[in-house]
Amino acid sequence: MAQEIKKKRRFHSANVAVIGLGRFGSALATELVKSGHQVLGIDSDDRIVQNLSTVLTHVVAADTTDEETLRELGIADLDSAVVAIGADLEASILTASLLLQLGVKQVWAKANSESHGRILRQIGVHQVIFPEYEMGRRVAHQVSGESLDYVHIDEDFVMVKTYVPEVFEDKVLAEAKIRATFGVTVVAINDGNGYKPAFPESVLRKGNTIVIAGPKGPLDQFCQLD
Ligand code: ATP
């Protein structure tokens, strides 16, 4: 059964269009290709298209506010499309609305501001992302020294990478009773040789880093332990 699931997962590769290949769009498109997906990159700037021609599966220079162009590119047949145009509000909204009209199953769009995000949601974009805002929140926890990394899984559920607090050094995980006391779960431990899943018998050592998941409030409290 597990083997079957693994096999199915391995062969799942999506066809994704990334529209707007600025800093965010090009990083996203490149990462998708590295993860084995077929990516159609589109940008109105010829130079950008030229630079990414050897990196992405297909790259096209086109204005995506033109319906006919999107039809010719066969956008409607793709699994999903990401509108990564930020500064040009009109181009972002027009492109997103055309993708929805053409029936693209999953339309994602980047928003540069709260109002931009609100409009994208109102026209029916399935996922609106705020890269600068989300990265700012993540880095804040690192800069403040509370954690080594901090990722919001949901508004009230986070995953954190942090050092083993002194109070838990040399404790067996089952005896540390971290879940019972704080309501958070240690997911993985890095003893210097890479992350391994955490087991009840795992030992927490000084200098080890751990990955913990849980509700934001309790997890923030845990991170404030010395
Ligand atoms: P980033 O921060 O990711 O660099 P940004 O938020 O500054 O991007 P923009 O500069 O508006 O966003 O757009 C990103 C890319 O989208 C640019 O490379 C631009 O050429 C492209 N773009 C803008 N309008 C269109 C359009 N109508 N059709 C296709 N591409 C477009």
C-alpha cells in the first residue's frame, strides 16, 4: 500500500503557467522545474524571456491581458496558473480575470497590497499570496532570536525550528512531556547529522535543533524558554 502511494506520488507532475517572471515569478517557476513540473513561463519583456529560455520548460514573450493570446497558448488546459505580476495592478487583475473566464482550475495570484489582494479575492482567484508580507512575518521571528525559522501553516498553526531549550537538555522526549505541558509536538531532531523524525525514545541534546508544530500561542511560549 505504502509502496503504491509512493509510486503514484512520484509520477505526479503538474503543468503550471507562471505569468510575470520578475524576482518572485522567476524564483517560483525555477523551483517548480527543479521539482519536476512542466512550466510555461510568460512575460511581456523579451529580455527576461530570453534569460529564462534554458531554465523553464517553455517560455513565451506575450501580453497576458490579451484574451486571444491566452487562448492560443492553451492556458485553459493547464492544471494551474500563477499571476506573479505585482506592480501593474491593471495587468494583474485583467490577467487573473481572463484565466478564471477561460476555466483554469486553480488560479493563484500575488498581491502587492491588502487592497490588491481584496480585489483578486473578489473576482474569484483561488489563492492570493502576499510574498513580502509573509516573508516579513517569518524573518521577524528569526531576527528577534526567538527561533531559527518560523512558518505559518495556518493563521493559528505554526512550525518552528529552534534550539533545544536548556531545561530539556539530555531528556528523553517521552519524559520531557513537551506535548502534555505546552500542547506542541516535536516533529524532528537534528543532532548535527541532519533532521530525523522524533520518536518517544529520542534524546534531546544541547545544541540540537528541533522542529516543533503546534498552535501559535503555545508555540510562541515554548520558544521563549531559555
Ligand atoms: P517582483 O517583485 O517579483 O520582481 P513586481 O511585484 O515588481 O515583481 P511587476 O514588475 O509588476 O511585479 O511584474 C513582474 C513581471 O511581470 C515583469 O517582469 C513584467 O515584465 C511582467 N508583466 C507585467 N505586465 C505584464 C503583462 N501584461 N503580460 C505579461 N507580463 C507582464
